[in-house]
Amino acid sequence: MKTARIAACAALFGASTLMLAAGQEANLADLRGAVKIDGSSTVYPITEAVAEEFGNAAERVRVTVGVSGTGGGFKRFSAGEIDIADASRPIKKSEVELAEKSKIEFIEVPVAYDGLTIVVNPKNDWCTSLTVEQVKKIYGAEASAKTWKDVNPAWPANPIKIYSPGTDSGTFDYFKEVVIGKDGAIRSDISVSEDDNVLVRGVAGDQNAIGFFGCAYYFENKSRVRSVAIDGGKGPVVPTVESIEDGSYAPFSRPLFIYVNKASAARPEVAAFVDFYLKNVSKLAGEVGYVRIPESILSRVRANWEARRTGTQFIDAKGEAVHGALADVYK
């Protein structure tokens, strides 16, 4: 009798689960409308993968994903032109103030980890690791290295060709802050592009080139460029899934975000898209070359989203930027 009741309950639970899943798919199929997204080229592959999967279930919802850089995305977000901003860094105080001026409330949603990756040409057989200070010497406006020999006397006196994301890029902002500092400046004689694929091609085509971008573009192009181990003070570390997730790839491990307009979140198609995003991002982020957020943190992120908690956790009550591991910030 007891066994029969257990079997019956299991069958009922299984049937209910299937009905719920079918109901959710049916609800997505019934949705109509549009979701407008723009921003980071680093976050773009994740959001585009989510949008593609979401589109298979919600065929009547049109999701568009642009790539104007994190700064460009926040400008459009604060102007009310888009529903979601992709960002490869936390929102800045000035961007929060601009959103407030436009009476736009937002929900901050971390979605994955990235490891900003320094790359060189595969034919470069001398530069296998760099200290943060050496990276600063290459990219900084002060005491800039003109040749590889200027970086390390044992290296050849070949002129360095330098590539960088554009100034609207969150990757650029993050790099500048951790390498050069807020008050420093990046040298002006570098090649810049908001398109990371342009940076890949540039480094791949010149033995003396160096550049940086998100780890997904490196993982995808390992046959064309080579990563440089970074010594953040505890010895050289290469970017891997493990070193990015555990933070040992310092100081270049960083969280990635989407920012959702709260007013847009009241629309069923936008809410359903973000729900779908958070349900599937761990799997899809890994598929496109990024590192998943641990479930312990993602559960807090989901709770914030479900409560529609507005504002950022990366700026304190005094208006100062908050730094630290995502696990510490999202307690």
C-alpha cells in the first residue's frame, strides 16, 4: 500500500512537472512584443546566445542585441532607448546620476565571470608573462615603452604595436582602472576598436603586437593569438576557467552584468526574457567561453531580480565605488 502510494505520488509529481514545463513553454509562445538590448561587446556573446534560445520558445517576441560598448549602452539606457544594457563593469556614479535625472530605475544583474586577457602574436617567443607594472609601462601615457626591449632589457628592440578596445568599452574602463589608475592616462598612439574581432585580427597579423579583450574571444582564437600570464604579485597566472572563477587570475578576473530598466521589467516579454536569462545563463555562458557564477551567488542575484531590487551594490552610501569579489559584494 505504502509503495503504491509513493509510486502514485511520484507519477503525479512527474505529470505536474511536465504540465508546468509545458505551460511555461505555452506562455512563452503566447508572448508578443520586443526587447531592446545594447552595450558591451564582451557580454554580447552571452546575451546573443540567450536571445537565440529564447527566440526558439517565444517566436513572437523580437529581441535585438546591439554592440555599442558598455559606456554607449549606458547612454542609450539612461535615455530610455533600450530595455537592457549589457555591461562588462559595474555602473559608474555618473551613469547612475544620469539615469536618476531621466527618472529611470534599474535592476543590476550579474550574469557571469570574465578574465580580461592580454594576448600577443604566437610568433612572439619572448613575452610569456608580464607584471602589472610592465603592462602599465606598455599602455600608460607616462614613460611609455616604445620597444619590447624597453619593457625587458632581455627582449628584442622591436617596436611594439598596441591594440585596445575603444574608450566606450567597459573592458577599457576596467583595464584602465586596475592598471593605470583613475588619475592616469592611456597612451594615444594605439589602435582602438569597439569590435574585439578587429583586435584579434590586428594581433594575429603582427609579430610585435599586443592587445587585450575578454577571455571568450581568446578561448575562441587560441590558434591565432597567445595569452600572456599575468603576475599580480603572487607569480604569473594564465587565464583559465578555474583561475578566473577562484580569483587567482588577478587583477583581471571580473563580473559581467545586465542592467534592466524597472519600467521595462513590468512588460511580460521583458520579464520573461530576464527570467529565461537567469535560468539558462550558467549553461550558455560556458558554451560561449565565459565562466559561470557559482549557484550560491546566482541564487542571491535571482532573489534580487524577483524582488525587483533597484540600484547598484557597487557604489556605497558615500558615492564611492565598491571593490572586491562578487561573493563579498553580494552578501
